[in-house]
Amino acid sequence: MDFNDTPEEAAFRAEARKFLEANCAPKSGQRQQPESSESDYLKKAKAYQKKKAEAGFAGITWRKEHGGRGLAPIFNVIFGQEESKFDAPSGPFAIGLGMCIPTMIAFASEEQKKRYVGPALKGEEIWCQLFSEPSAGSDVAGLKTRAVRDGDDWVINGQKVWTSGAHYSDYGILLVRTNPDVEKHKGLTMFFLSMKTPGVEVRPIHQMSGGSNFNEVYFTDVRIPDAQRLGEVGQGWQVALVTLMNERLAVGGSPGPDYAEIMELARRTPSPTGKGTLLQDQAFRAALAEWFVSAEGYKLGRFRTMTALSKGQTPGPESSIGKILNANRLQDITNAAIEAEDHFGIISDESLAPMEAVFQQSYMWAPGLRIAGGTDEILKNIIAERVLGLPQDVRVDKGVAYKDLPTGR
Amino acid sequence: MNFDFSDDQKSLKDQARKVLADKSSIKAVRAVLDRKPGAPSYDQDLWKAVAELGWLGIAIPEEYGGVGLGRLELCVLAEELGRAVAPIPFASTVYFATEALLLAGSDAQKQKWLPKIASGEAIGCFALSEGPGAPKPDAITTTFDGSALSGAKIPVADGDIAHFAIVLAKEGAGTSLVIAELDGVKRSEVKTLDPTRGHAKIEFAKTKAERLGKAGEGWDLADAVLDRAAVLLAFEQVGGAQACLDMAVDYAKNRYAFSRQIGSFQAIKHKLADMYVAAEVARSNAYYGAWALSTEAPELPLAAAAARVAATEAYHLASKENIQTHGGMGFTWEVDCHLFYRRAKLLAVQAGGPGVWKEKLVRRLELKNAA
Ligand SMILES: Cc1cc2nc3c(=O)[nH]c(=O)nc-3n(C[C@H](O)[C@H](O)[C@H](O)COP(=O)(O)OP(=O)(O)OC[C@H]3O[C@@H](n4cnc5c(N)ncnc54)[C@H](O)[C@@H]3O)c2cc1C
Ligand SMILES: Cc1cc2nc3c(=O)[nH]c(=O)nc-3n(C[C@H](O)[C@H](O)[C@H](O)COP(=O)(O)OP(=O)(O)OC[C@H]3O[C@@H](n4cnc5c(N)ncnc54)[C@H](O)[C@@H]3O)c2cc1C
């Protein structure tokens, strides 16, 4: 075991820091982009991504033929560590580069990879993930949106929901049902398409935290060529698993207050016991210790995963642990902070609330993190069944044709 | 033993639920949530209706224009108001301002304010906090000089619409509880996590005010008002937690995933069972608080703290796990889960956060079990 950078890693870290100092502002308290300036934010994000690609910091682990740098995963971690110290606008690319493009690389034709991978890496084109539907979220294989073959084309009708970033995305990967007469997992097929294809309509969803980061996407007689199919007809679930495996790696550190902010709040705030500050309060100190071991356990666990990766092993379902820990801890910490602020904790005005209301804002965002990318309950089932080898829950959907499944409606 | 509400009290509860379902539909709550800047931060029609029904004066003696029933009736109403996330300044006016007047007001002060409260003419508020963290008697900076009040209070629930405020202020070396009319006093609305209730910063500048009770008694009086309010707020919290549980159970029966009702998954079953257990623990503690409040029992301080701690935990759990049970739907603005998540947080801090109440609880327990 050795936590020191190798000479090669140290050189890379220095290079990354130099790049970040030249191209990003240092971290400010402001975490969420004000809605009015989303287009400004996107412009800024695209410009940053372009510089990142030019400097060789986009697709660090991707093969050179795809515009990547072909480095080991640890270099990705190093860049992430350094980038997190800055106010880097990389959010809009997380789904595309983390999930969609890896799926394209695995299943698209050589010609298509040449056409799409580069522009995505340079931030010229943004991608979204069109999987979830109103009646198929956790059970995404139960989705309804239909694609029917018509000559060399497919005609698509149906609806997706919760599609993050669909309103500013250029392309999306789309999971649809091509055969309702077989078991649900066997009748799916994956495609990619331009979000500007006629018949695609994006409607923003107003989320409980106030903004509109995700959308409903409607498909009405949308026609796309068979050449935009990823994988074989009926193999959509196998393709989707590649995307979802990458999601586990993509959903990394969580947004929200960092330790410096938590400690600062605790130092400034009188304790609920009436004696000293919150930081001197025994109950708060005990909670702080628990948050610390949970956060460190996650962080260090990722190092173990990275080490395994660098030895050529693939990350297993154990990486599901991260999101459960991070999302719940975020909800706990922000709740504790609001309660400790006492009457004042209800104030969410950035100019009045301590630390520019980062605790209040994150409190409203945390419930979404517990749901997005697999709910707490689904991730725990994955740990129980795939890691611990426990038997599956009773399945009433096995061996039944999709069209005959009970849906409650 | 008879540890339950009477039949009359239960029928009052049924009536309240019907009225609130009718007048304070979630649509009315949302009208306040989505209001334009400058629009009133409460539902004026509902306020009028509850005044006409006599709810505002239910615990006010008849000689002061009230209905002259007891606190048990008030508890019953509070639970229903909590369930409905009612967008009216009921807590500020009734649990805080009215209780303070009944506890410490002179006959003249009661004559002046209580009839107006009972009729719905006067909205009150309770101004304690001045900054982040639990208030302390020696940290209060708002001052009262015997006739005028100066200094800023923030946040004050319903301070944006109130006609008068009960204020904790420094007077000489100690603290006093005072009452001030808010006509002409500088107030600015403050943005909070729960826009279904208004909040303000109030800046007093030599504002005319009168003391409630004696000079130097302010902190103890405020503590006594908070104990009373804690029991009543606990009922609102229990009502809110119950509403979340009902929503979640209903959704779990009707939503399908993997071709099963999600309520057939044990992860969901146990989650809902945990919410139920917490709500029942809170309810029983709240009932005991109601008994102590209505009988002026010496057990009130401990019972109030227990009711408050249990109810805050139950509503927090229920409001967040109701969202979780709803999956993506729960995270939308259109679905009502977040109204409860917001209100749960407001009620958790409105009379002081749970850390403060846990400390009070244990201190009172120590006193009771002194060596
Ligand atoms: C902020 C956010 C961003 C998102 N972005 C995207 C996106 O870009 N693209 C996309 O395709 N989707 C996206 N999603 C959708 C997300 O993947 C789904 O919301 C999620 O998988 C849950 O599905 P659901 O909403 O249908 O809830 P449901 O599946 O209906 O779940 C309801 C409840 O039942 C529980 N449950 C379901 N099945 C089981 C089981 N077998 N055992 C125990 N409990 C169970 C769940 O845990 C949950 O508590 C996003 C969601 C959010 C909140
Ligand atoms: C102190 C004690 C006193 C007892 N007294 C009596 C008595 O007076 N009379 C009498 O008849 N019996 C008595 N019992 C027995 C008791 O009722 C059983 O032990 C109990 O019902 C569990 O059954 P089991 O031991 O077969 O465990 P199992 O049923 O095999 O359970 C093993 C584990 O699986 C879990 N489990 C089982 N089914 C489910 C499910 N559907 N969902 C989720 N989890 C599940 C259990 O919670 C447990 O963790 C007593 C047991 C104890 C420990």
C-alpha cells in the first residue's frame, strides 16, 4: 500500500492543476446554477469542455483511437480530485461521456464512432439517456415505448420521463420495445437519435427543488433508420446493462456542502444545549465522526476499486454502495445543519442563510439523489442478491410475455 | 383510566377535516406556495372561515370573546390543520400569541387583543430569533426601555402579515416579554424553505410597546409559551406525518413495478411500518402533552418536550420517506410530497430545533429524578 503519487502520477497532477488554475475559477459557495442563466452556463460549460479535450483531460482513460489518452483509471481519479477544488462546469457532460458515449463505443459502427465520439468529447454535442418511463423506472425493462419496423426505418411512439438534460441535449440513447410477445427483457432494442428528429417533443418537468433539470420526452411517429440501432434487435437489455454499469462509475462524489463548510457552520453557530458552539456540542461531534467515516469509507473504497481496475479486474456491483451512502448522508447532514441553525434554519435566501444557503438548497436536492440512477431500495437489492448471493425476491414477471404482465391498470 | 378524546372532541375533528378538505384543498395551499411577490402569504378565505367556525377563539374564555372550550379541542384542530398543511397564520396567532396573552397578559391587554383574535381581525406573531443557532437569554440584542422597542428579529413566522407581535427583548440586566403593534414597523419578507407560510425580518425602531408580565421574567415566560406551543405544534406534526403515511400507503398499493404492487416489496412494507411506528410514538406522546396542557399539570414541561421531540422525528421520517416511496414522481413540484417535506422542516425549527428540545427534555428528566 502506498498513497504517494508515483513520479508519473505526480507529474500528471501538476499538469492538471496548472490547467485548472488557468481555466477555472476557484470554488465559490454557489452550487446551483440560477435558472435564468442556464444558456450562459451551457456556453461556459461547452467552452471549458473544449479546452479540457484540447489539453487531454477529457476521456483520460479512453483509448487514443477514440480521442482519449489511454491512461489508467487512477489518472481519472487524480484529475477528479483536482477538479473538485475548482468551480468546474462539467455537469452537462456527465451522462453523455459517463454513460452514452461508452455505450456508443461498445456498439456503434466505426463510422458512427468517428462521427459522434469526438464532438461529444469536445463538448460540442450533449447527450442524454432516454430509459425511464412513467410506468417503468426501477423496472426499466418493463417499458412501453414501441418501435415498429417499416422497411429500413423504425417508427417510434411513446413517452420517456425524468430525462435529465433532454432540453439542451443534441442526441440521446433510447431503449424501446420492439417485441411485446416475448418476455420483457427479450423484446427490447437500443437506438440512438438526434433530439431534433421530427416527432420528438421535450417538455420540462418542474422539480420539487425549484428548477427543471429533467423532462418528459414524447415520441409521435418518430422515424429513424435501422443504422441507428445499437446491438441486435431484441438485445436492448444487454446493451442497457453496459450503460447502467457505467452509471455506477459515473455517479461519483455528491454535490453539497464540504467539510470546510460544515466545520465553519459548527464553529459559528451556538450549540443547542446553550453552552459553547455547535462544534463543542457532544451530540454534533458524534454525528460528525459518523459522517466522516462514511465519507472516508466511500472515498477509500473507490481507491480499492481503482486499484482493482488497474490490475485489470472489472468493478462489480459493490460500487452501488457509494450512492446509497452519499445521498443519505447528504440528507442527514443538511437536515442536522438546518435544525442546528434553529429558527433561522428555515431561511433559504442565499444572502441571509449561513454558507449561502448551501445546506437548505442541498436539503431540497437530496431526495432526488436517493432516487436518480437507482433508488436506495434497488441498490440494496443489488448488494443483497449480486454481492451476497441471496436468492432473488419472488418474481411474477419471469416466463411471461410482456403483453400479458399485470400492470395494475 | 381514560386516555382518549371525548366523542364531542372526535366529532369536532371530523368536522374540521371536512371543512379543511373543502376550504383548504391542496389547491389553496398551492395558491399560496406559487403566489406572486407582494401577494398575501395566507389564504384569506380560509382565515375568515376558521374565524366564523370559532376555531381562533376555541380556547379563549367567553369573557374575552372566545368559545371557552379547552386545549383538548385545540389539539384536535391542530392535528387536522397539520394534515391539511393549512396556509394560515393559525400557529402564530393561536399557539403563540394567544397563549402568551393568556399566560402573562393583564386584564386590559386581554380585553384589547383576545376578542380581536377570536374574530379573526388580529393576526399575531412570536418574535424570538435574531440569528442562526439556538437563542440564549444573554445574547438577545433587541431592547425594551419600558415603553419602546428597538432592534431586529429574524425570522418571524407570519411577521409579514401580523397586526401585533409578542417579542422577547432585553430590559435592563434581564429580559422581558413585550407586545407591540406592527402598524408602521419596517418589515421585509424573507425567503424560506416553506413558502406556504410567510416569514419576515422585523426591525423595531423606538416602536411603542407594552410589557407582558413583569420585567426580568421574559425568558421564563417565553419558555412557558414555547412549552404550550410545543404540544399544539406536536399535534400539527402528527397530523402531517399521518398525511404522509396515508399518501405513501395509498401509492404503495396502486403503483406497480416488476408487475407487483410496490407495497408487496418488503423494503417498502418495512419503510411504511417504520413511519407508522414513529407516528404512533409521537401521537401517544402528544396525547400525554395534551392532557398535561389541558389540566395545567406540573408534568407539562417534560411532557411538552417529549411530544415535541417525538413529533419532529416522526414528521421528518414520514415526509422524506413519502417522497422516496413515490420514486421520481415524489421529486416533482406537481406531486404534493414536497409540501409536507417543507412544512415538516418549518415545524421542526419554528419553536426551536430538536437539539434544544432534547436538551430541555433531559434537563427536566434530571430535575424529576434528582439524586
Ligand atoms: C433527479 C433525477 C434524474 C433522473 N435522470 C434520469 C435520466 O436522465 N434518464 C432516465 O432514464 N431516468 C432518469 N431518472 C429516473 C430514475 O432512474 C427513476 O426515477 C428511478 O429508477 C425510480 O423509478 P420510478 O421513479 O419509476 O420509481 P418506482 O420504480 O415506481 O419506485 C417507487 C418506489 O418503489 C420502490 N421499489 C421499486 N421496485 C422495488 C423492488 N423490487 N424492491 C423494493 N423496492 C422497490 C422504489 O425504491 C421506490 O421507493 C432520474 C430520476 C431523478 C429523480
Ligand atoms: C425469546 C423467545 C421466546 C419465544 N417464545 C415462544 C413461545 O412462547 N411460543 C412459541 O410458540 N414460540 C416462541 N418463540 C419462537 C418464535 O416465535 C420464533 O423463533 C420466531 O417466530 C421466528 O421463527 P424461527 O425461529 O423459525 O425463525 P425463522 O422464521 O426461520 O426466521 C429467521 C430470520 O428470518 C426472518 N424472516 C422470516 N420470515 C420472514 C419474512 N416473511 N419476512 C422477513 N423476514 C423474515 C426472521 O425475522 C429472522 O430474522 C420464541 C422465540 C424467542 C427468541
